[in-house]
Amino acid sequence: MQTKDNYQLYYLLIAAGGLALTGYGVYRNIQQEKQKSSPQRLLRPGDSFLLIGDSIGVGLQTPLAKRSEEYGSYLDSMTKIGTTVNYWSNVIDERDAGFDLILLSLGSNDVVGDPTSESEAMDRLIATLSLRGAPIYWIVPPSFRLGHFKPKQEIFATMLADRGVFPLPIDGPQQSVASDPAKLHLTPDGYRTYAAQIFDSIITPR
């Protein structure tokens, strides 16, 4: 009898957990739809924007700077190979919030470990960058399409979305990391193409 009661309790707990997750998923979807339906803040000539990133950001900064100069905007980049949300949460301060638009190129290194351990660091990072109301967009690492760490990648994306940071919509074919032994980085041509797609996204009305 005791065993039967334990099983009943077990299934009740699973059902309750499922309902809670479903309710949370519905809430997050609503928040995402609100974000999608709100007007996108576009970069205009004369505006400044900030790129924060790991090695993917390092590869993107030069072609992005070239596109920005041609357009008449100003790019400031803070990039460092091998960095994570935790690293940047201890480097960024309120002075870095004074841009018209902010791009985050992070995630490749975060999903190697446990991204949930960076929850407080992500809170600090996003809160600091949001101090002056600049929109923040996430540049999805090209390696995420391979799904080597898919559960962790989904967790990382959800953590950002829960803080109001969503993937920057990109038009055109996704760039491949197949030529990189580590399956993380793009070729020079790949970075130039991805940078062009990113820049087109932040200046094109949707």
C-alpha cells in the first residue's frame, strides 16, 4: 500500500512540475511575442553601437567596423578570445551603457560549462548594459546550429530571453563552421558575410 501511495505521489509531482513548466513556457512565449511586435531600434548614421564578444566577436569586429564606417555610424568593440558572460559581467560598467545599440556575441564558451551557474553574472551584465535604455541583441554563435551542446545552448538562449535579450534576426544562409577543426569559428570570408548580415539587420526596418 505504501509503495502504491508513493507512486501516486510521484506522478502527482511530475504532473505539477509539467504544469508549472508549461505555464512558464507560455509566459516566456508571450514575452517573446511582445518583444517581436515592438518596434526595433535601428542604427542610424551618426549613431554609435557596442560589440561585446568572445572569439566570434573578435572575428566580426573588423568587417563590422568597415561596414559601420561606410554607413556613417561608430562601432566600439570589446572582444576577447575565450570569454564568457561571467568575465564580461566583471568588466562592464555603466559607462558602457551609453550607446544607441548593443550587440552581444557570447555563448560558445558559456555552454562548455554549466550556463545556469552564470545566472547572477548575466543579471549584472544585462542590468548594467540596460541602464540607459539601449536595445541589446544577441548574435547567435554559428556553432549553435551544429547542436553539440544543444540542451545547454537552449538553456543559454532561454536565460537571455528571460532578460529581454533576443537573437538578432539574420537574413540569408547561415555561415558554416565546418572548416574549423574545433567547429566554432568561421573562415575570413564567413566572418565578412556574417558581419554584413548582422549590419544589414540592425539598419533594416522589419
